[in-house]
Amino acid sequence: MGLMRAGFHVTGIDRDPQPHYVGDCFRMADALRYPLDGFDFIWASPPCQDHMRVGQHRSHGTGWMLEATRKRLERRRTLWAIENVPGAPLRVDYSLCGCMFGQPNLRRERWFETSWQGLSLMPSHNHEQPAISVVGHGTPSWVRNRLGRCPSIKEYRAIMGIDWMNRGELSQAVPPFYAEFIGREVKKQMAQETKRPEQ
């Protein structure tokens, strides 16, 4: 949704069905094998579970996919971004959180490594207000302790800016305002590359 708001036509690729997908086109396929020709920009979100640094996470067995994704993208001239959680083995070109986008209650930091090694001045983290973290399939105890209650699905949807997903899907989602921000940074990069003389 965020990339569409930034002006892209979006094709989503996932090995599992995504009944609430809202992009222009969805392909059920292996993202590490899907043909990438013809795309102006590639956004990759390899599984994050093996890179989480909070809680007691068992190995998910998918940590290798981030490096495999990077190697595949580095062989292309197409602009790309890899999104993942804090603690993932990424070069952090952008670090985004809800508090930077007018959502002071949303604690959902995400890191982005980009082909253009992006840089943008953003507000620093500010979580003075009680923070809500949309993770897993339940409400973390620290969220309940700070808020004194469990947020409703309606509150989770509102804070994420996503009204079409269920609870499990929300826990895996990137807020559209993050994707719109990255999409606008990509558009700037495209404009710069268009102005560059051929070498």
C-alpha cells in the first residue's frame, strides 16, 4: 500500500497465499527464484524470526535467506531495498519507527539496506508515551504492564495504518507509511539516475 501511495504499481511475491494482499498483482512463488526482469525497484523482506533480539526465539531456520537475497539483488542493476528487524545482519541505511511518523505509541523499528546506500535526516526515537508493539500472535507482557490492558485489534489496525489485515498478518506487516517513505526515496534516486549522463 505504501509503495502504491508513492506511485508504484506493485507485484507481490510470496510462497504462501495472501488473501488480504492489496497490491496490483500477486504471484504465489519462491521469491528467491522468481524472475526479476522488468521491475524498476525491488523490495525484499526475508523472514525476520532468526534475527529477533528480544524474547526467547527458537531458530526458525530461515536466517540464511537474508544473505541469499542480498547476493541475488547485488547482481542486478535494479534499485532495491531489504527490510528487516533490528539485529539483522544489514547495513542500516534507514532505521524507521512509528514515532518518526506521527505515531508516538507505535514501537516498531525496522531497518533498511538499500542499493543506493540511502541517507535521510529523520526525527530521533521518542517513546515518552506508552508504546504499543505489534508482534507475534498475542500481546507482549511488557505492553500489558505499561498500558494496563490488551489493545484491541481495532487499535492495532489504527496505529499501523492498516485496516484490512487480521492479527497474525499485522504482526508480520510493515506500516504503509514506512513503505511510502522508502518509495519516495527510491523515486528521488530514480530522478537522479535519469539526470546522470551515460558513461
